[in-house]
Amino acid sequence: MASDDAEILREKPATPFHDLDHYLAIPRVSGLALSPDGRRLVTTVATLNSKGTEYVTALWEVDPAGQKQARRITRSAKGEAGAVFAANGDVYFTSARPDPDNTDSDREPVTALWLLPADGGEARVVLSRDGGVEKVMTAKDADAAFVVASVLAGSTDEDSDAERRKSRKDNKVAAILHSEYPVRYWDADLGPAQPRLFAVESGPEGEPGKPGTVDSAAPLKLRNLTPTAGSRLREAESVISPDGKTIYTSFAKPLAKADLRSVLVAVDVASGTQRVLLDREGMSYFPGPVSPDGRFLAVVSESDTTPQEAPQVKLHLLDVSGQAGREDLTPLAHDWDRWAHPEAWLPDGSALLVTADDDGASPVFRVTAAAGAARGSVARVTPDAAAYTDVVVSPDGASAYALRSSYEFPSEPVRIDLATGDVTRLPAPAERPRFEGSLERVETTAADGARVPAYLALPAGASADSPAPLLLWIHGGPLGSWNVWTWRWNPWLLTAKGYAVLLPDPGLSTGYGQAYIQRGWGGWGKEPYTDLMAITDSVVQRPDIDESRTAAMGGSFGGYMANWVAGQTDRFKAIVTHASLWALDQFGPTTDASQYWLKEMTAEMAMENSPHLHVENIRTPMLVIHGDKDYRVPIGEGLRLWYELLSKSQLAADENGQTSHRFLFYPDENHWILQPQHAKVWYGVVEHFLAQNVLGKELPLPAELGL
């Protein structure tokens, strides 16, 4: 063996989770589209660029039969995403890569609509506009395509929009004048551009008599179907009828006192006429897929929250055929105590495939939709403890395809036999990354008798002779569950360092029924907190866990809970709090969606559950992490937490200004840490902080910090 080869072998980590550079380089799969004939699957794969500074996406084709290896079908430095199939088998996607036919070198690249022909050949731009294209949708049974794209509110047409954009850019104007709420969302400043639904049509005037028809060989233009929508389509969910004649979409309806909810609207493609189908006080409605015959629309309703009542999410069928002279909304599986997400219809319209959080998984379920005594009956299709997304069904109805993940593997394409429930891995663009250790399902019983479940990721070698230190990880939401692979909070990175990671689902978690959510509603510092302590108490009794070396960590609501834990107990050696809520009286009015959060608790309840009132009790070293562009939990929460830790906690800054608390601040990140090198710094600082306070070891900080 050559010395260079030996050096490579010595440097190769045991698994990708033993080295952050190798971990960041793992390809990430998302999205799934099936061709009309069922012979092609297309997914999106994100990989690091050559500098390791950002992820670039590309489209890959996967063989539904599982016989051929996956192959990459697009390639560019800008990446491609959002693939959908047209009825003729063409693939539409969006990309900001340069148009080889565009001779205007001065024009800045925008996200354009591209087409990859079904019969082969190179992809080409079919539609480009100054404001870019955000999303493309197609009809199943008709040559009809639609896009979501934004226009400046005062624009009258595409030329007007381009002129207004150029004026703002040339004059370096970024100001936005608002008259409605909200004004920002997650990490985006809303306005002055507003989303619209457009029909994509052939030729300068479209094809007469066939609005929405697309000839892939002809030049394309846009026809604005919702010119007066204002801001109503922000974050809207939209679906296309199989015949391409109707778009069903949620519309944000402004209410008094800066509140809003979603109503369901049908947009007629031929005329652009909009008709409100569902509008009920205290309820929001969102469209699911349309039945193959176009008669029924799956609908999800979500009730408004109150300080006393958690939201209820229900599944319905809406008859949109007009046969009865009106739209009839029929409850579907309302006795099933899960929150269903409708994914796809069976081709004969007899049933709807849905996914739902369920006891640490998110399986595929079949819900009978055909009229009769069995309508609304629910049967689980996939038996494994995995999470499924992007479910599509083969034309013959024998198989479904989906992306599947769990804490043992990231998203991968699979085929599901709908008769037997057997799940088959398809040749994927990336292999499963190997990890060392094991995953167990554990549980305990809370004081009120409720079952508190969790996953426990154990490092290799954990035993009574070598017990592992324990990290309690608290999920965000709070309406969520630890049931799916996550790149941002991945336990195997910490088990590779010798820690055991506990992932509990306390009260408020989804997948355990409405009562389990309700028992924690409005009392964040009560059942959710005591559930977390109960499952921790249970797990530290294990001989392979070292009770004397524990820490707690969480982000968003999990960060809130980490802050609450810090003020209630000193049982942990360290606490990591990311993008966390600190002062609930401050958070409610300043978050990006105050109209939602201020309805969760009364002012008195917010103060009763606010961690900042217990800062004087904090005697545990805390690592505070926050991004300046976080609009969901504004930076004011992190800044106030940091100041009050240093001025009021029992580990306040000493006479030299020193403290054992730390603050990792990202000026250009949001609620999540998205840039790869920033994620590397995140894990490096967390590992340093935990090693110092939990293990009593000194690890070097990331060199990129410049310290």
C-alpha cells in the first residue's frame, strides 16, 4: 500500500457522522413526481457545491420498477427544482441557470420555467420574466400548465411589472408601504410583490377556445387568473382539477383586529372568475387532491385556537360537480383521532391515501371515499415505523411511490404494494449513510396516567460498565413529533461523540390523539414540562445511562422549553437553547404571526408560562443561539435572554464581565441555520460547550470563529 493511500485510510472517519465535513456532504433527497404512464419517477437531490458553501439541487430519474440505477437528468451551478410532469410526459421545472439562447449578458439571472422533453433532448427555457417563477403546476389529464409568480401590487401587466422592478432596483429603493397584516413571514419581508396564479399558454394570444392549453414547441406567455388577489395568495395551497379547467386554492381572508383565516376558492381557468366555496367563522380550509373524475375535492379544515381549545384538524370531501346545485361538504373519517394530510386518490376514486403522525411514525393510510357504509373507514397501509411524504399512485392503482425516512435513514424513494403493504426500496441517487449505535423506542407513565413515548439513540458501546452521558432533545412546534429524519437536529452526530440522545414526545405532540394535544394546551410549563422530566427520570435509571452527566437542548418551542427547564431545575449540567421564546408577553406581539400566537393564551396564561420570570433561578450554563433574520422568534427574544442571563441569573457576569453562559449569534441566518459552513460551526460550538460542561473536557472551538 502506498503511503498516500495509507494516509487517506487513516483520515477516513468511521462513519459520516464522525466528521462534520462528511456529514454535510451526504446528498439530500426531496420531492417526487410520477409520469402519467407510471414509467418515470423524478426527484430532487441537493449536494454541496465545490466550495462547500451552499447546496445545489438537481433532478434525478428513479426507475419505478427498481431495475435501473437512478440517473441525473439536469446539471447546472444554479440548480433545478420543483419538477412536475405534463400530461404528455414532458417535465417542467424551475431554475435560475443561464439560458443558453439568451444573448442579453447584462440581464441578471431569474428563476425561469424550463421544459425537458419526454422524448429526450436538452432542457430549454420556455418562460422567463423579471419577477421570476416560484412554482409550476400541471393538470393530470390535459395539456394545461400553471405557475405561481409574484407581481408588484401596482402593476397592470407584465411590461408594467418589469418597469416597476427596474425602477426600484435602479434607484436602490427597498422601502415597503403596508396597509395589512402580516408584514413578514419566517425569514421573508412580505411585499411589495404579491403572488398570483397564472395560466401558461401558447403563442402571443394563447390557443383560441382552449385557455391553459400548452404547445411545448410554441412560445409561451402568462395569463393572470387572479389580478385582484392582493396579498390573499401568500402561502396559499392550490391544486388543479384533472381536466385543467379549475384551480382550487386557499385564500387568506383578512378579519377585524389584524386577524385572518383561510377560505376555499375555486378559480375558473377560462374566465378567471373566482367563487368562494367554503367560508366559515372560526375555521380555515385547505384543498387536497381532486378525485380522478373531478367530482370530489379533498378538504382539510383547521379550527381556530383559543386559550382553552387546541386546533382540530379534520378531513372532508367536497362535492364540486354541481350536480346537487351546491357544494356538499361531507365529513370523512372524523372518528379517527389523527390529523390526516391527503396525498393522492386511487385511480378508481374509491379511496384516498393520506399520511398522518401516528405514535412516532407517519405512515400511509387508506381512507375509503366511495359512498356507502364503509365511507370514512381507515386502514393502515405501511406497517413500519417510518415517515412517508410525496405519495403518488401508479395508473393501475396497484402501487404507490413515496419518499420514506426515519431516524435510521434519510429520505429515499420507495414503492408500496397497495394490496399487501410491502415496501421496497428503489435504487436511489444516494446510499443510506451508515451510523454506529442503536435506536430504541422507550416510554414512561406521567403522573396523570398518560403514556409519554420517546426514541432513545444510543452510542456504540454504551453499557453498565460504560454508561453514556444523556442529552434530552426537545422538539419544536409545539404541534409536532420526533418521527422523521432531520438534518438540523441529527442525533447520530452526538452519538458519534459518545452521547445518548433522548427524543421524547410530551403533551402537545401530534400522533397520539386530540386529548394528548389538549392536555398541554395553554399550559406549556405544566404537562409538557412534567412529561419531559418523567421520561428523563425513567431513562436515567437504565444502567447504560450516566445520570450524573446530562444536558437539555431544544429549538423554537424546544428552545422555549429549554429556557423553562433552566428556570425550574438544576438537574442538567448544560442547556442549549436555539431560536427560543423567552418572554411570552414580548414574543406574542412581535412574532411574524401574532394573529395566531396571541390566541393561544390569555395575557395571564402567557405570564404564568413565561421563562423570563424565573431567570433568577438559573444556575446552569446556557448556550444561547439565535439568527438575526429570524422573524418567527424575533432576535429580541435572544437579545433579552442573553442580557438577563448576564445580569440576573445565578451565573451572571462577574466583576470582570465573564460568565459561563455563551451566545452564538448569526447575523445572516434565520429560524434555521441553513448555510453549510454555519451548520458546521453550530455543531462545533455545541460539541465544545457540552464537552466542557457535561464531560469536563476541553475541545477546540471551530477555527472559523477566529478565536
